[in-house]
Amino acid sequence: DAGVIQSPRHEVTEMGQEVTLRCKPISGHDYLFWYRQTMMRGLELLIYFNNNVPIDDSGMPEDRFSAKMPNASFSTLKIQPSEPRDSAVYFCASREAGGPFEQFFGPGTRLTVL
Amino acid sequence: GEDVEQSLFLSVREGDSSVINCTYTDSSSTYLYWYKQEPGAGLQLLTYIFSNMDMKQDQRLTVLLNKKDKHLSLRIADTQTGDSAIYFCAEIHSGAGSYQLTFGKGTKLSVIP
């Protein structure tokens, strides 16, 4: 398996623009997670899905952020409109349903909002 | 407060042993993990330990778990320059039938040649 795939790897955009980040989990994994990593706050869980259904979105910072998982092999995280404080590295991770519950991370998308 | 705490920096000389420490708060955690993040990359699982174990060894890596003190450590023997990275400790939380990870802020290991 190719592992978790994320695109794009880097995104530079201007404040106010819409940003869409994409993730393809490992085939057969039932759970998908979106994280944000910054120097100040570390690694934060934004939202996670189980069998394509959003389970907990309490980590989503505000209504400008939305995530979808239309099928088992694809998820998107959208920011609209983007702001400079959204600049961070966004990671997608996936795992199987059972123990030891280890999560496999993608390479991340580095987002810069000017 | 922080659920998982780690010191932010550690510097060691090549060939020495590195010990990265972590404290956690959830006594019901069934698994604890160590992840490694190299520059520009995602987190890579290094090893994990089940809560009924005190120690786990995997080649140069030794994980020690003290459940009484809620303390986890990762020892890297014969540290190499390729070990320079950020190391994250994580514990698992269970709730509503699901299991989620809580990560520390990471310890940046610098290996001096």
C-alpha cells in the first residue's frame, strides 16, 4: 500500500481565498483523522470520521472550516475564507478499527495564507 | 491542562544514549505510543507499549512504562545523526466506543556529531 496520500504538499494562498486539502486513507482503514500542527499549539485533532461518517468535529476552530468524506477512499478539508492564522501543516491519518489503534500519518500539507 | 507532557529539547552526542521522557494523565490508557517526525515529513510510529507491560525492546529502542507514576520513556541506544527528529509521546483515550490519541508537544532531539 502507498500509505496515506495527501495533496497538495504545499499551498500558498491569499487571505480570503478558499483552500481545499485532500486525503486518501490507507485502503481498508475505517477511521480517518484531520490534524493541524503549529509551533504554538502542537498537534491538534480537528475532526475524525468512522466509516465515512463524521464522529467528532469539536476540534474544528470555527465555521470557516469544513470536512467531508464522500467515500471510503477520499476526504477533503476546506477552509473558506482562509486567514493568515490558518497557516500550519495539516495532516491526515487513518487506522483500522481494532487495537492497537495505531494511526498512520500522511506527509502533510503545508498551508501558507498571506 | 496538558494531558501529555514532554520536555521540548534534548541534545546528545553521537554514540551516546538518548532518553526522552513523557508523563501522561489518563490511568486507563491501554496503549502508549512513540512517534518520530523528521523535518518536512509526517509522524511515523516508532513503537507502542501495552499498559500491562513494563518494558518493550526493539533493536536500539527501549520503552519503559511506570504506570504508578504515569511515566513513559524512550531510550535510543548508540544515537546516530539520523535519529535527529521530533519525538512525540501519545496516549489513547476511549470514549463513546472509539479510541483517540492525545499527543504531547514533542521533544526535539539534536544529535551532535
